[in-house]
Amino acid sequence: MPTPAPMPVIGNEYLYAVAPSSGNQSTFAVYQIDQNSGLLTQLSTATIPVRAAQNIAVDATGQNFYVTGFEAPGTNMDLVKVDPNTHNITPMPGQTFHTLPAYLGDGDCCPNTVAVDTTGKFAYVGGLNDGSIHVYSVDQSSGTWTEISPSNYQPSSGGTSVYAVAIDPNNKFLYESQRDSSFVNIWIRDPNSGMITPQASSPFQTGALTTDVSVSADGKYLFVPQYEVSHVMAYSISSGGSPLPLPSSPLDAGNAPGRAVIDPQDRFVFVLNTGAYNGGPPSVQAFKFDTATRQITAVPNSTFTVYAAGQLVIDATGKFLYALGNQQTMGWSIDQTTGALSPLSGSPFKITGTAGLVVQQSAGGTL
């Protein structure tokens, strides 16, 4: 049996979550993660100028958060700053997402997903109506988002909703999935201008309708849930950014998989099944990943029914897994050898937030 990978040296850890409140406002909350129990303790909360907040991205500092909402009209994007020592939340002036002119007949709506490069200088927002990735430069002093140029790259689809965008940790590639599409768009990023151009193998055919795309923390692996066939495609990523199917791909998932994430040490994969088809309940499912053989196998007795959840996040140490949604967050400890999940004491947690992510911080700032 392989020896578990060593844990990173860390300080404190925090989970950040957003939830719609009313009008053009939402709530942003900070929770500390107890490193022994996984318990979530609220430290601070603030009102931010974002209508129906739904997505968060964060840059490498762990202090600048990029929030988007899914409704219009009104402000639906914002840069939010969090002090790593006091946890005070400072929202900057809100911004408004603008649909490409050709699609204004559908309404000036809406930012559906967001990703940010590690520098925090460039944000990538997927359009709900126009099927395009909008590229912004972000001034971290003023909080102003300036649109550089929307890509409007719509192979075979003619324009639809961008469901997910993900940037590899080296800032070289951006991966995109669209609604009702059986492909992943692959983009090459210019690190200076922030602009993106199609990679040679884009669009990359996945064989079935996709819902999401996610990249591992080391940038070596890509996961694409396929909700109609209950599969998750697993790929290694070539040096040129092209996905190469792993031997065990596709993974047999549950009812309508909508999200797949890998732990920071590339040992385990966790899938959120939305239960959207045939009335099946949502669930979380665990898989073990052997990087030597590149085989991924289901972990016995580690599939759990969950509340309607839209986000699945792992803490920075790989010890805890959280499923966020509908003001209820369920949590599990992760066995560091087998990947087996055990419900945390006190789970589900009542928190203010339906979407969130985990970042890692030391006592004096960000690691």
C-alpha cells in the first residue's frame, strides 16, 4: 500500500461563501476551518454590491476575491478584499456585466461563471446568454473591471451558456464548457495582455453533454462531468494543453454528475451528483486515484446523499470535503490512505452562503 503524501505545513484555513440577499446586494462571509475537527466558525460577514451572488474566484494572495451574480439588471460583479489578519471584508464598487451587442435582444444578462489568473490582474467571465468568455483587466486599487475584448468563440454551438471556465495553475491554459455541448474549448493565455486564443485541438470532443470542467491543483489533470450518461471523463494534460484520456476514464458516477474535484495531493477524486434526472437524490461520491498506474477506482461505502448542493470544495490540506448549497453545508473528513469519507460532527452546518471556496493562510498572512 503506498505511503500517503506528506501534508503541507499550514497556518489557519478559511472558507469564503456568498449568498443572494435582496435587490442588488448579497452577503459575503468568512469561516475558519478547525484543522482538527473540520468545524466551520463564522468570523465576519458583510453586504456586497452584487445581485444574486453565485460564484467566487480568488487570486494567489488569498486577499482579493472576484464575485459574480447571475441576475440582471443591476450590479453583478465585484472585487472584494479580505484582510488576512482581521478578516475584515471590504467590497469595492460594483460593476455591471454587458452582453455582447448581438445578443442584447436576450437581455443584458448575465455573468454565469468566473475564473481569475493567479496574479489577479485578469478575470474571465462566462456569459449566460451570449455563450462567450469576456476578458477583463482588474484594477486592484479601484476595483474597476475593464473589458478588454470578448472572445465570442462558439464552435458548433452557435452560442449558448458558458457553464464553467477553469485556468491551470501555471496560467497557460483556460478550459471552458458550454451548455448542451459535447466538447471542451481550450484556450492559450497571453500572460501579458490576458487575451486568449484557441489551442490547436480546440474544441476537444468529450463524447457526451458536459456540465463542468475542473483542473487539478498541479495542472496535470482535467475532469469533465457528463450529466446525461452519469460519467466523469478524466484526462491528463499534455505540455501543449491537450487532454489525454486516463486508462480508467470514464468514471461511473451517480445521477447527473455536475462537479468533480481532486485533492491537493492528487490522491482522491470527489464527484457531486446533482440528481437532476429521474428524481434521483443528489450525492457525493469518492474515488481513489493511483497516479503511478493512472487508475481511478470507487471508494467503498463512500457515497452519501446530500441536500441540493451546487459547490464541492476540498480544504487546502486535503483533510476535509464540503458540499455547499441552500444554506446547508455538509462536511466529511477524508481518510488520508483510502479516501473514505466520514461525516463531520455537527454536519450539516448552517452557514450564510450557497457558493464558496477554500484558501490557505498562515497566521501572518498567505502562504
